[in-house]
Amino acid sequence: MDKEPKFFLPLPKISVMDRYVTVELLLPFLFGIGLFTSLGLSIGTLFELIRKVTESGLLLSVAFKILFLRMPGFIALAFPMSLLLATLMAYSRLSSDSEIIALRSVGVNIYRLVIPAVILSLCVTGMTFFINDVVTPSANREATLTMQRALNRVRPTFKDRNILYPEYKTVQYDDGSRHSVLERLFYAQEFNGEEMKDLTILDLSREGLNQILTAKTATWNIGDNVWDFFNGTIYLISPDGAYRNIVRFEHQQLALSRAPLDLAQRPPNPDEMSISQAREYLEVVKLQADEKEIRKMMVRIQGKISLPFVCVVFGLIGSALGLRPQNTNKATSFGICVGLIFSYYLLSFVSESMGIWGILTPLMAAWLPNLLGLGVGTWLLVQSAK
């Protein structure tokens, strides 16, 4: 006979009420995903594709491919709106059929009733974050390239002018302090996708010797992991200017960092970047000392992080409104849902604009709508519990 295990950790059981409420939430949630995704695709992509098919001769097969690639982004946007619709419709029906009153009469409080909605909101938040950060950027990039190739309008997928990349090193001084100092400065006037042109490199990495390299062109040698410089000059100068040496060359290989090439090839559209790629690009933008562009990228990064948590905000607000004693039908719930969505995204647009202008910090600009939404949802829930 098999012996029973000495230690057994029972899994938490889902109550009948939780299963019942969850089913009530899932059906309108799935309906909302289909509805809002279809609306988003129609307004944001479908009409434009139809125009491209009729006016520019875009193939239908290519149009369907682009439509499919754009879908993940609109599905992620539909998740929070669908949660708002689902919680409004589900709890409004329970309230209008007096089921909320019946549950409260047997000792179930309002806060216990919203737990299924909160758990569902957290699960959808995780799904939204994954789609936005992993699936959507690459899908949007592929959709853009597919459209450009189909219309023979391929645009450069790289930064084509003024590539500037500094490298720093940490130096410890006699007093024990440590500071970052410039080690090497890479500048290329132009990049055509294959080679850098009109380069100037300032090398301060060698103690007691400064080196300046100029070259007409340079390419990255994948096999040797080095840069190939062509038709250039190397100037060797002592820090005090006491002597110098000039070396001209037709071809010179140097083991420098590949980072300038990665910088030039990085896509500049935030919608086609993951959070990690956006943070890397932010470091590049900081090198250009454009304060407005720096704030814009910081707001976009925080927006990518805060957007999935809209699901929790909408889930809480929808639950709190649905639990209030009222006779709300499906049409009214949909109307309230549209009004709340419009108000939230209008506030989000104003808040992000204030962050880009420097009125709000990037962190506050991205998270302010969520914080206000959580505050309103909590207040409504407390009022419903009285």
C-alpha cells in the first residue's frame, strides 16, 4: 500500500459565489475585447488600409497581414476598457436583480464581493504588460516594414545623421572620490545603413597621449569584431602639446565598441520599442542634450509601465459603480463605460503633455491618471458599502 504523504498543503478552494461572479464577469469581458478591438482596428488601421488598397494598389494579402500585425496593440488597449464594461454590466445586473441585497443579508460585505473583479484585473494587468512589452513592439515594427516594402517606400530604419556616442570611465582620485570622465568620443556625420561617413574619434584612453582619428568611411567587421576605417589620418598629441605625430592610412582596423552602430540602427519610434529598448534609447537622447526630447522619452517609458495598471483602475471603478443601488440596463452601462473611457484618456493626454512641457515630472505625468482613478474608485466603493 502507498503511504500517504506526511505533509499536505491543501489548495485554497474557490467558493460558489466567487465562481458565480467570475462567470458573470468573463462573458461581458470577452464581448468587450471583441468589440473594442474591432472598433480600434477599424478606426486606427482598417480605413487607412482600405484607402491604400484602392488608391495605392496595396495587395489584399498584404493588407490582411498588416491588420493581423496591428492587432496585438489594439487588444492590449481593449483589455482595460473591456474590464470596465464587464464590471459595470456584471455588478449592475446583480444589483438590479437584488442579488447584491440577498448576499449582503447573509453577511457578505461589499469589499468581499469585489475580490473576483480585483483578481481578474490583476491577471489582465499582467497579460497587458506582456503583450505591450514583448509582442506589440516587434509586431508594430514588422507591420511598418511590410507596408513600406509593399509600397516601395522603404524609409531608413536608422538614424542617418549626426551619430554621437561618448564612452566614459570611472577614475578614483587621491582623496578617494570616484568620478566619470570622458574616455572616447565617437562622431559620424552620416550613416547610410551600411557604413559611417566623415568620422572623427577622440581617444583619451591612453595616459599621457591623446589620439584623434579622422576617416572618410568606416564599416563594422562582423568576422573580426573590429571597425574598418578607410582613407583617414591619425593625430597623436601629448597632453601638454609638446609633440605630435601624424599617420595617414588607406585602411586601418581598430578594436572599438560596436555601440555607435547599435545606436544608429535603433528604431526611433517608441511604439516599436520595449521598455528596455526605450531606456537604452533614452541614454542616447541624453547625449544630444535636448531637454524636451529627454522629457518626452521619460514620459513614454513611464507610460509603458503605467498603462497596464489601468486595468486595476477600471476594474475598481466599474465594480464600485455597478454595486450602487440602481436600475441600469446594458445600454446605460455601455454609455457610462464610453464616458469614463473618454474622460480617463483625455486626462491621460493632458497629464502626459504637461510632463513633456516640464510642468509635471515624467513619473507624475504618467501615473497621475491612475492615482486619481484609484482614489475615485476607492471613494465610490466606500460610498457603496455604506
